[in-house]
Amino acid sequence: MLDDILHSCYQELEKGHYRLTPQREAVLLTLYRERDGHLTSYELFNKAKKIYPELGLATVYRTLDLFLEMGLLREVQFDKGLTQYELRDHQDGHHHHLVCKGCGHPQEIDGIFPKKLLDLITEETGFLITDYCCQFYGYCEKCRTNIAQDGKKTKVKELMRGEVFNDARS
Amino acid sequence: MLDDILHSCYQELEKGHYRLTPQREAVLLTLYRERDGHLTSYELFNKAKKIYPELGLATVYRTLDLFLEMGLLREVQFDKGLTQYELRDHQDGHHHHLVCKGCGHPQEIDGIFPKKLLDLITEETGFLITDYCCQFYGYCEKCRTNIAQDGKKTKVKELMRGEVFNDARS
DNA sequence: TTCCTTGCAAATCCTTTGCAAGGGT
DNA sequence: ACCCTTGCAAAGGATTTGCAAGGAA
């Protein structure tokens, strides 16, 4: 699986006469290792740095832009000003997100719209769909329990910011 | 309709011993007037300023936070670093977005998941859904034509940034 | 008096950019 | 030699925060 991704990445890069540098490899490998989570650029930077310590943050951003353009990645935005990245999984199709307004932790659920539906939309609107993503907002089981217990939504919300920024999920 | 919104807003505010100040009213009215578009905080600020010229940008942000917490609004993020706001429409149900990767212009399409589906998700995951939003990415009719004609995706992409930031849609 | 609310300016956070240097081809 | 790529530091843009002042309850 990783080999597949690396290989297709290498091919894509070659098309544009780009190189597979150690920096880019470190970013890709990190994205692969953490493919079940949703990494912010900063989380990604820190983790990839462990593979290639000279890595600079700007390079991470540039690499992400490149990978995005190559269609290797997907950007997801759950929270204001926080962009998270995930490897696009060409095998298993799309998944959607359950974003908890309590703890901010995004769960994933599998699901795919029938191709018929997408075609129908294109037919009706002229809009050609290349990708899609659905977010469900609400409260996860854990937070529902917490809120039921002490009703302290606000505290949970503050926690969430902390969790996301301080990389507590790693 | 506007009266309904204002009234429910006033009630919500009262609950928390908050006030319906002219600033908040100006923001709300602007959101209502532009309910078919998707306003960035800055667009909102400029338009609301016409109603209440002393309005400050920080107040707009604070008001948006408040309204968000009250569930009056929805945040949508189509593009990195650009948060857009729209009044939540409790009458007509949900709508989804067709986000064009060419011109960046978001179209809306109506659509609603059957409540059965939402319940099923909650049942399976324990996640209680309070809101949801689906984005379809691709190319709108106009951009598809442009790309077919001269293949200049990049130029279109640059245009898009300009359009969004320079408030050309107003 | 109390405390919600505000405008302004400063601070902060995330992301992009300019530039000179490094390194394949 | 050419040009892709990089790290660093500076710039940029959006959002938040500190603070003193205004104003309703």
C-alpha cells in the first residue's frame, strides 16, 4: 500500500519534472503513517521532522500545495482557521466526518453517494463533480455523557482548542 | 420571516441576559439580506457598517461567535483561510454546496438526508447529529467551457482568489 | 453599582513569499 | 549552466485579545 502510494507519487512528480526529495518523502510517509487521523500542517511538520530533522515549515506548506494539486491529498476544515490534511484513498472510496462540537475530535464514517446521484446533479446543474465531502456536526458519545453530567459545554469547547493545537492526539 | 428571526434571536439573547444592541441588529439584518450568498467576516463588516457606521470589525467577530453559539449561523469554509457565514434556515431544511475549483463560486443545491439515515448513524456510532453540510468540489458549467477552450486552469484559479477577496460578488 | 458591550490598537496564529544557497540533470 | 528545491526570516491576512470607556439593568 505504501509502495503503491510512493510509486504513484513518484510517477506524478516525474510528469512535471519534479523531484522526490527526502523532504517530500518525509511528508508523504508521515501522511501515510497517520492516515487515520487528520493532521494540521503543524502536526505534520513536527512528525515529519522526526524523519528528516532539517525540514522547514515552509517546505511542508509547499509540499502540501504540490500534493494537493496532484490530487494526492484532501483538505478538510473542521474548525475556523484550522486546515487538516488527509491522504486521498483511491481504493476505498470516500469517507465522511462526524465532527464533535464538544471535543472537536473528528470521527470518520464510510459512505459513498451512488454515482447515479452525482450524475444527476451534473445533469441538472452542469456542475462536474470531482470530489465531495460531507460533515456532520454534533456531539460524540463521550461528550454527550459529559454534558449530561455537568452541562459544561464551554469547558469542553476550550479543551478542544487545546487538544487540536497541542497535538494531544498523537 | 425577518421578524421571526429577529424575534427568536431576541429570545435567545434574553435567555443568557444578553442585549440586542444596534450592532448585533445590523449584523443580523445584513446576514438576512444576503442570505442567498456566503459572506466573509469582512464583507459582512462592510455591509453592516452601512447600517451602523460606528461598527468595529472586532464586534463583528464577537457577534458571529455569539450567533454561532446560539445556533443561528453556519460557518462554511470553501477555501483555505476563508470562513464564510450564512443564516441557518430552520424552515427550508439544509442545502449543500457545489464549490467550483475554477472560479471559486459556491452554488447551492437543496437536498436533505432522510432523517432515518441520521438516526441510523447515531444508532451505530453514538454520535448525535445537530447539523450537517456537504460540499461537492468540481467545475461549474462556465469554467468547464473556459477550460475546454484554452486549458488555462491556472489563470482561472488566480481570478477566483481575486473574486473572493475583492468582494466582486456583491 | 454591576457587568455586558463596544471600538481601537496590539497581539497572535496560520500561511505565503522573497531571497540567496544547495544540488540534480 | 539551468532550474527545481530548500531554509530562513520577513511579510501578509484573518482572527482574537487587552483595555478603558459607554451604557443598560
